[in-house]
Amino acid sequence: MLNLNKKVLKAGIIATVCLFSCTLCFNTATAKSRTKKSRANPKYIFYFIGDGMASVQIHAAEAYLAQLAEGDDVEGSIKADLLSMSTAFPVQGMATTFANNRFITGSAAAGTALACGMKTDINVISMDPTTSVSYNSLAEKAKEAGMKVGIISSVTINHATPAVFYSHTPTRKNYSDIANQLATSPFDFFGGGYWNNSGEDGAGMAEETAVANGFAITHSLTDLQAQANGSRVIAFDSVQDAGGHTGALYYDMDRSAVSGMSLADFTAEGIRILDNNDKGFFMMVEGGKIDWACHANDARAAIEDTIAFDDAIKEALKFYNNHPNETLIVVTGDHECGGMTLGFANTGYDTAFEILAKQTVSYEYFDANTWAAYKTAHENTTDIDADLWQIIFDNFGLDGAGLSATTDDDLTDYELEKLEAAFDKSMTGTSSNTSQEDSLLYGYYQPISVTLTHILNNRAGIAFTSYSHTGVPVMVLAKGKNESIFDGFYDNTDIAKKIAQVMRVDLNN
């Protein structure tokens, strides 16, 4: 009986050990499978860069949308109508932005950090500070890995931020060189603002080279939509030939006047064209005119282009919903611009962002069209006349001549004095703003239009401290495959390094 129990006990031990071993082997194999699956690099990578965009530009747009619906002073009202940037991204980090040779960066140096994971000097495009060594960009490494590549921007396609992904040159001002590097690149899709030629004879040559390199060049949404999936395309918009906006897309608030394409249009079509590859694609999308609007201290234009940038992000989110296990979306800014603040000395704790809705066009459209026409027809006018008061009322909702029964839109004596001084500067043509006072008041913009936007901004409760970039950190948002590594506070070079880590590419080789 004792021997039988020993045999039973021994058999039980052997069975238990075997079961444990089998379970361990199964769990180890499962763990390895899960690890391999979790470590697999995403097939689709979206990289959104809001030029000039920090958290304040995002929140200004959200507060504006909320106050359009209901005033800030209404108890219980929604104070911020959140964009997808604030609601759709589970991981939110922050990054510093300084350049190699300056604390407050520029778009070339910041773009190089975001594209290549390396610091460089102001104005240098994807090269080291000595301009003797070229850096590898994420887009170039993606192409080497077999992915298709798309580069999109709302400013000119050979501008600094898009250029850092496909070009290497000592200065961002080499527009012709950058355009020809684009034309000879192996990438698959470019879309956005027309070539910045800056007086050079490079754009025409670049187009000829691009066509010889297998690119189709389109000039309308209809033409772009006619391009087959898998085509190689450089996409522009025919309305960019109009004056006043240097080839970039129109500010989103002006698009309805010209029926121009949106950043979301280019993004959606870029996705369609690139999505025919077993190894996926890499797409960079820049909201470039957020920066331009903030340089000019035009809050309404900056807000509308931030919303347009968010609309482009929504196109990527739609794609993500169909490929949630294969997609990574990263959103950031290259730097803040304008020192934009939500709050102004004369309005204290009050805001009325809905006032900005009275502005019907951007400063750029106003300068190139309305103001230019007025000045030509009134070259001998020495004071603001009835015609201009009507223009100001129609375009900015400000009343200096009793045009409406309400008094809320009436200019104060202080505002009238500022506007009259700006009018004199703009009418006499002395708007280079070289004196310290003029530089402070108008930056390098048309005195009449920048004064009008300042008055409207300040009444709403918004102010700007600069006509240049600032050194504040920027948001980093992530959603999708390996999103968690983007949490925390780090340098802008680390964003590129983290994306490279996810892609399993080495930026240094």
C-alpha cells in the first residue's frame, strides 16, 4: 500500500512538472508573440507640424469657437470648444525648441531638429552647423525602408519646414536649389503652396526636371482627384497665382473668396494616392500659415488656420480608425510665434473672443486687395474719409464715423488717434518701420492693417508681445502604435529620434 502511494505521488509530481513546463512554454511563446507584435513598427506614420503653434494658438481657437456660441460671462457656458488635437490624442508631451546658436529658434533649425533629430544653426536646412555634413531625415529613411513618402504644406513647398525633409542646403534662402532637390527626389507626393521663386529662374526649371523624374503636376483639386492611386504627383492650386500671398495657400478665412484648396484637401488626396504600398507610407503635413498670421499679429487668421490644421489632422484620424493597429500620428509645433497671450491689460479678466468674428478677411487679403485699391483711388487723401470708414466697418466691424446705431463698435479717442497715425504712415508710403517706435507699433507690416487687427485683438482680450518667434515649449501629441514613448518633457530633437525608434531606422546611418 505504501509503495502504491509512492508511485501515485511520483506520477502526480511528474504530471505537475510536465503541465507547468507546457504552460511555461505556452506562456513564453505567447509573450514572445505579443512582444513581437507590440514592437512591430507602424505601417503608416503621420507627422503634423503646426508652424508657429504652441498650446496658446490651439486654446485661442477653442475659446473663440466656444464664445461664438455663448458669451464668456454666461455662467455654466462652455469656455472651450475643443479641437481634435485636444480630444483625440491620449498622449500629450512637451518639447523645447532652441537652435544650436540661438535660444529663440527659426523654422529651418527647428525643422531640421524635427526631421533629423539634430541641432543646427539658424537658416541651415538639414546640415550640421558648419554646413559640411548633411543629416538624414525621417522621410529619407522611410523611403529607404520601402515606404512611400508625402510632404504637404500650406506655405510654399520649398519653404523651410517642408524643405528639411527632402533637401540639404546651407541656407533656406536657396529656393531654386531646394526646388530642384525636390524635383529630383525619390518621394511620391508633394502638395501645397506653389514654388517660392524669390526672383530666381528656378521654378520653371524645377517643374521640367520633376516631370522628367516621373511627377505629374496638378493645379486644381479636380486635376488632383483625377490622378490614379499610386501616381507620383506634385499638387498645387490654380488660385495661388493671384497677388498678395506669395504662392502659399490662402489663409483659410479667405478661401471662400477665391475657391481655393484647403490643407485638408491636400491631406485627404495625399492619403489616397500614397495608400497602395505593402510597406505603407510616411506623411508630413505642415500648417505653415499659423506662423505667418502670428508674425503679423492677426489673431483671427491664426485661429482659422489652426482650425484648418486640425481639419487636416481629422483626415489622418479617419484613416487611423480603419487601421488602428498599424498607424501612428504625431502632432507638434516647431516653435511659438508672436508671443500670443489670452488676456490683455485693458480687458483684465474679461474676454470677448467673439468680437474677432467681425473681421471678414486676413491682413494679407486686406493689404493686397482692399487697401491697395483704396490707396490708388485716394492718393491725395490726408485723413481717413467716409470711404475708408465704411471699408473699416465692413472688414473689421469697427466704427469711427457713426455708421451704426450701436455704440459697442465705436472707436475710443485713443484708438482713433492710433488709427489716424497708422493711416498717415501707410498713405505716405513710409511703412518700412525703421524707427524704434514704428518697429514696436507695426513690426514689418502695413501700419493701417496691423493697427486694425491690434485694436480688434485687444478688444477681444488677446495680445501679442512680438512680431517674431518666441522660446516657449511646444505640445507633442501622439496617437496609435507605440504612442506612449511620446509622453514627458524633452527636446525637439527627441521627437525625431522617437519616431525613428518606432520606425526602426537609424538616422545616423
